[in-house]
Amino acid sequence: MFFGFAIWAACCAGCSTHTDGQVHEVEPGTFNIGIDRGGAALFSSGDKQTVDEAVRKAGDYCHSEGQKLLVKAVSGNSLVFACTPDDSKSAVSSAGAARPAAGKE
């Protein structure tokens, strides 16, 4: 229940303060990015484009940190997200690790 409240509070904080399309940290490890919906109350095709653009920017931010995007919520004029470790990168680097040749240990 508290986790849901924390997400709601983060969304509300982002809704009222940032619609500039920039990434802002709302609490440690949780970020938001503003979505300019042009005052529309309901989703439209234009809203989908602006949400897609916010998701792209959030993904770019996480990837620049060597992590992957985890979208937590889209509420009002805000996309709330976190960046999480990209396990696929560690799997690739460990798969390419050198192994001794058979019989040469």
C-alpha cells in the first residue's frame, strides 16, 4: 500500500512542477519526465506521440547510465520511471569470457 502511495505522490509532484521534457529525480532512484499534452483531458493520437517521446527520452537517459528503463507510471503530465541494471550486458560479457582449451588446464 505504501509503495502505491509513493508512486502516486511522485506522479503528483511531477504533474504540478515539471512539464519541460527534461529528466528530474523525484526521489533516490526514481525520476520523472514531463509530458506536454496540450491540455487534453483524454488520450488522443497526439498524446500517444508525446508519451512515446517521453518514453524514448527516459530510455535514452537510462541507457546513457548503462541501465535499462523501468516505467512505473504515466499520470497526468508526467512519466515516472526508474533505471535498473541491464542484466543482458553482464550475460553477454560473461558469455564471452575466455575459457581454457580442452585438456589444457
